[in-house]
Amino acid sequence: MKTYSQVFSEVDGAALIPFFVIGDPDFETSIEIVKAAIDAGADILELGIPFSDPIADGPTIQKADIRSLSNGMTVKKALEFIKQIKVHRDIPIGLLMYYNLVYQYGTEKFFSDFHKAGVNSVLIADLSIDDADEVADPARGAGLDTVFMVTPNTDAERMKLIASKTTGFIYTVSVLGVTGSRNELSGAVEGLVKKIKGVTDVPVCVGFGISKPEHAKTVAAAGADGVIIGSKIVGLIEENLDDKDKAVAEISEFIATVKQALAEGPTQ
Amino acid sequence: MKQKGRFGDYGGFYVPEVLIPALEELEEAFYRFYEDDEFVSELEDLSRHYAGRPSPLYYAKRFSEHVGCKVYLKREDLLHGGAHKVNNTLGQGLLAKYMGKTKLIAETGAGQHGLATAMIGALFGMETKIFMGVVDIERQSVNVHKMKLCGAEVIDVEGGTGTLKDAINDALRYWTAHVTDTFYLFGSACGPHPYPTIVKHFQICIGIEARQQCLDEIGRLPDMVLACVGGGSNAIGIFNEFIDDKDVKLIGIEAGGRSLSSGRHAATLVAGRVGVLHGAKAYLLQDDEGQVYETESVSAGLDYPAVGPEHCMLKDSGRVEYVAAEDKEVLDAFELLSKTEGILPALESAHALAHLVGLKGKLDPETVVVVNLSGRGDKDVGIVEKYRPVKD
Ligand SMILES: Cc1ncc(COP(=O)(O)O)c(C=O)c1O
């Protein structure tokens, strides 16, 4: 199974990490979209299992959760989804979860079943480092990497603590706020990446609000090891609900464009 | 965070990383000020002169005759704003002031907490935003209007079922983006640590007064204390002082909605399973995989799928018994108290009365029961009219 560190050492520049809600808008289309994203150049996948109350998400991903759930998505089907994706390509997969779904499944069993299906890490959006013990040990026991978030208001001491519990990559949140595409990239990103790099060697990936190829370039130039793009891509699904082929085509094209921008490296 | 905020295994602070610094700041400020002389005397002064504490313990003679025991009402409905909610908003509002915050946000279901926050926003000159589900905005429109009159902005929450759960979701999302200058004034003894502890602290005055009033005015402790449970603030507020009085039976009443068997209710402790929502581990109404259920209740203030962590612990230990009252019984109880005493109870509080009415004939006539009348029913007149049109 391909690891994060293999990817980070293979790609030159930053890894491209698109985010999808599993089963959005329905199981079959979602499989098609994710496969197309891989073919267009995704290096790592960030996948969410939809939850009824996604408090860290803005309207775009909230709506994707509702679409997926109302078309019958379940945690069990998500397991099947991941297996099918892994057959298409051995690509590292990070799950982005809300804790209740993991807890109800049984934390250890969740980690072990999803690791077996091909997942590399499980980031729980509503579980901070303070409760890491509840998940970090069982996660490592199951063979998973551990991923935690750093936000613009995390102080240096806490950053060190977070880094010490992280093995995959630090998920750096570029803005104070929930997920959602934004026209401007937060001015805090560069300083934030530098600050984290100053305290740890753990790879740093940046997400929340990255919506354009130029944003990705700027984040990569700031020294990030990966660029996570969520709402912008999920929004392309929402815009093309009546034409699945067009959704697939637009997402492929967007990912290829960002990939190209990242390959060109910094403009300055 | 200095403390774990646990009640047994329940509680904690399951929130995104971005909210941790704000919760730490709140915890730090709470422990710095809650016993501070100046803070305490300012809160006492406002509780007395602004909110109207202490609230009376009233012997409801005609209602008692109907039920067949001695019923005393703890009259939180007489407080400014019409509910116990002002105890908490004065406390947290003052805390916000001492912390130098100038912006308040709050969620609300019945609009009572929203109103109590809007009042305090006006009192302290703070910019106030209230998040409220669209269904609740419609069914509690009187309170929406009052909030606006107090200068608050009411933000419609469309997501989910348009009720309290969704209002909390959006308030949390807003807080995430404005966490550096905004104080989230949480309305019940639930949510992430330190809220259950803070809200309880500002509500235990209910039980402290009630217990002393029983001793002074009845000459003994009550046999039973009843309170409705939404998130759990009025209930923990009155129960806490009686916890060590082992002979006092404590009963919390949840929203049975249409009926427990229909699945259309909000009886979290009675029918839920342990899970994690809105920052705390607690009983939760959810499906097998952990998706949170939509709830239903005639009372907006109890229409919530989770509950405060301390109540979960009190349920497991058996110290408090939790039961549910269905909408129909609740409307009956609303009418009964109105007719026998001339007191319109909030539909939330009417759940506690409904359970008591259900015990009719089973209680010794000398049994002394204290019911926490957490709020008044003016806001609910429209709903009651819809279900039970008054005949001329
Ligand atoms: C009058 C009244 N009682 C009770 C409640 C339920 O809240 P809690 O369980 O926190 O007391 C509400 C909530 O809106 C209310 O307005």
C-alpha cells in the first residue's frame, strides 16, 4: 500500500489532494468522479463520509453531505467505495470524519476495517489533540498514520504537541472558519506554514479556501508539502447535477490545471 | 485546557482545533472571575434588581387539589424575560464584559435563551446575533420580535429541521470564523466544556433558593423535585442542591413528542444511545451508524437530540429518574394550570406538570412536590390555540 511519505518524496513540489464527500451525489457517480480525479493527477485523496451535522463545514460541503445521505450512503457502503477506488489505483487515502460515526462503529474496529480497505489515516474534525489518546493509539495499532489539524490561532507550544502526535501530515487550516471556497487566499498561509516548518519535520498540507490554481501555487511556494482542495471541487458537482459527464469533465480539467500550475513551480 | 470537563465518561470538548483557544480562554476567565468579589457582587445586584431574584416558591392550592398532593411551583416564570434563562445570560454576559468582549452570539430554540441574551446585549451595550431555526422562528415569533426590539439581529437557520440543533450548528460555524472577538453565550448545560460547568454554576441559584424556601415555608424538604429537560439547565439548576438529600426523589421530564413508539419525540435520555454531538459525549438520538435523528416536540425548547453530560451521569447512577411526557398530556397540563391557577406555563415547563398529573391517584396527599416552573407560556399561546382552539 502506497504511503504518504512515498508520495511526498516522489512528487516534485507539492502533492495535489482533492477532497470529495463519498457518495456525492450518488455511489456510482461518485466512483466515476473520484477515478477521473485520480487519472487527472491527484496524488492523494481526502475523502469524507457524510454526517448529519458537519459543524466544521460550510454550505457547499453541507449540501454534498445531504445529497450523499439522501441517496443512501452509509458507513458500510463507504468501506466498499474505498475498496473499489483502491482497485483502480493504489493511491493514499485520508478520511475526514466526524467523531460520532467512528465512535458508533467502534473506534478500533473502524480503524482496522478502513485500514484494511486501503485508508492511510483518519482525521476527526471534531476531536482535538487533547483527546488524541482516545484515537491515536488505536489508530497506530491498526497501522494508520495519524493526522491532526493546526489552525491560524494555534500557538507554537501547541503546534509542537500536535506535531509530536502526528505521523502522516499536519492538516493546516489556512483560515479561521469553516470549509468553503474563497476568492482570496488567506494572507496568513505563508507565515503559518513557515511557523509549523520551524517546529517540525512532519509534512505540512494546507486546506480550507484554496480555490484557484494560483492559490495552490502560492501555498506550494510557501513550502507546503501538499495542497488540499475541497469546496471548489465539490461545488463543481453541485453545479452540474443534471449532467454527470460534464461534472466529471470539469473536475478532471480543474485538477489537471492545478497539477500543471504546481508542476510549473513558483512564478517569481 | 486546565480541566477535562468530564461527568463520569460524559462531556469533554469534542470540537475542531480552531475553537480550542476560545474554550481555553473561556475556562480561564470563568475560574478567574466566578468567585471574584466584584464579579459576584455585581451579579448579585443584577440578579436582584434586573432579573427579579429570588423567585417565589408558590403553593398551587387548586392545582394541588386536582393532582392529589401538595404542589409548590418554583416561579422562574416570573423572572425578567419570562424564564430561568436570564440567570445564565446575566452570568455569562457579565463574564463576557469582564473579558472585554463586545460581541455576543447565541443559539435559541424557544427563543427564551435568545431573548435573554438579547436583553443582556442591550444591558451591556454589546452587538448581539441570535441563531434560530426557521421552524422555531415561525412557531416562537413573539420572542423573535422581542429580540429584535432589544436590538439583536436574528439569523435564520435553514439547515436540517430548522430547529435548535441546526441553530447550534450554525452558531458554532459562525464562532469558528469570528472566534477572536466574539463571545458565544451558550444557552444550556450541554455543549463542550466548560459550558456545562459554567451554565450549571449560574443556574444552581434555583435549587439553593428552593431548598431554603422549603425549609422556611413548609418546614421540611420536599419528597420530589420535578423539572423538564431540554439541554438540561433548569433541571440541573434545581436538582443540584438536592443531590445529597437522598430522600428527595428527583425526576427529569423529556419531550415525548407524538409518542415514544412513533419515534417522533426528543426523549434523549429515555430513548437515546451514547454518542458525540456539539462538543460532548452524551446520550443522543441517532440511527445505528450515528447519524443524528430529527426530533419532534410541541415545545421548541426541548426539541433537541442531545442532552447535558451531567444528566447522563445522573441517569446511569440512578440518582435522577428520567421520563418523557407526550405532547397531548403536555397540552392538557398547560390548560389545567391555566384554569386552576391563572398561570400560563411555558410548554417546556408543562412537561414537568404533565408527568405530575400522570401520577394522580398514586401519591399520598401529604406528598410535597416542587415543580420547577422554568418559564411562562405567553410565547406559546399561538401554538396552544392551534392545537386546542379556545371555545367561547
Ligand atoms: C421555559 C424553558 N424551560 C426549559 C427549557 C429547556 O432548556 P433547559 O433544559 O436547558 O432548561 C427552555 C429552553 O428554551 C425554556 O425556554
